[in-house]
Amino acid sequence: MRLLMIEDNKSVSEMMKMFFQKENWDTHFAYDGNEALKMFNENPESWDMITLDLNLPGIDGMQVGAEIRKTDPTVPIIMLTARDSESDQVLGLEMGADDYVTKPFSPITLIARIKALHRRAEISTTKAATTESDSPIKAMDDSSNYDVQTDHFKLNSSTREAILGGKPILDLTPKEFDLLKTLAQKPRQVFSREQLLQQVWDYEYYGDERTVDAHIKKLRQKIEKVGPQIIQTVWGVGYRFDDSGVVDE
């Protein structure tokens, strides 16, 4: 794994460097926002994981994350935030981060979060590569390509395509795609936030439900670009998928 750690505290970086070396990861460090964007843009497709401190000199972490997302909507990003900065955590997730870890953090916790996020990204990439090698040319309207289908929605886990009313939902992050798939697999079933945390994130968040809400908000924004809203809030319970109001084109 090739990892870019964007962190202005060099003591934290040096501490994590030892742990990263034990994992045999190819890790690079940037200590301010400008340096981070320069390093990322030298070869955007080469990065497998990014950890991003929000409190950076120069260009702040929010801006750095937004610029990275413009270039690569799917590279996994874990943001690092101060424990009491709830608003930063929500804004960071809305910006496009896949996960967050609060400071001060345990190196073991950060390593575990990185591995879990990377594992999901690897599974997605492997599935896509297998599908392309098996059948390099497939028609978009071939229903056999899609492993999740409802009346007006279809989703291909291998190619990471989601089609609503005949239009593709674009630029979904790995977590947004996994959320959409989890909900769409069981239309009209209500999922609590706790259930979504367990099924989509692979590990416990100890009751922190803001992660789900922030990702749902971003997912809805991308859905609304192509059609009616299919992710419904069930107040006091959670979320459900319902595409009954969609008209195919």
C-alpha cells in the first residue's frame, strides 16, 4: 500500500512512521497543505490511502481534501480531527472523507481503520478488474451485468456503476457506493444507523452516528443530480431505499 500522511505535527508523523514501517507500507509525509497537494498531484493515481489532518498551515485540510476529491473521487481518505471539533468532523465527511479518527489517537486504532478501509477498496478494485478481463465489452442495458436491480434502479458491484432511471449516478466514493448498495439490496426495509455502521464500515463506531448522516447527505446530493430522491429518512429509526417515484428515461 502506498500511503500519503498529511500531518503538520512531525512528532505524530515520526511515531506513525515506525508503525507504518512494521506494516511494510510505502509511506510518504507532507507537513502543510501546499506540500500535500504538490505531492498528490505528481501522480494522483498512485496513492492507495490518504490520512489528512484538518488543522494544517498554508491550505487547510478541508481545502486539501476538496482538491483531492476533484481529482480522484474514490481514493480512500481518513481525516484526523481534534476530539472536540464536532463541526469539523461533519464538514470533513461532507467534503468527501471516508472515515475520521479523533486526536489524540492510538496508533493501533489508526492502523486498524486504514486496513479496514483499504480492504474494501481492494475488494472493489479486484472485482472490477475481474469483470473487465472476463468480458471487456458489455452493453450498459444488459440486465445480466447488474447484481442489484429494482424497478427503476440497478447497480453493478464489479464496475461500481449505479443507474437511476436510466442515468448514471456519478462520482460515488467507496463508502457512498456501499451505503447505496446496502440500502438498495432490501428496498423499503428500514436500516438503523447502527446497522449501517456495522454493515458498511466493518467495525464499531461506538454510537457515533454522524458518520452515517454525513455520508447519506453527500449521497443524496449526487442522486438528486439525476432524478428523484430514493433515500428516505424514517424519523427516529434510520433510512430506507424506495424508488417508486422514479420515472425511467
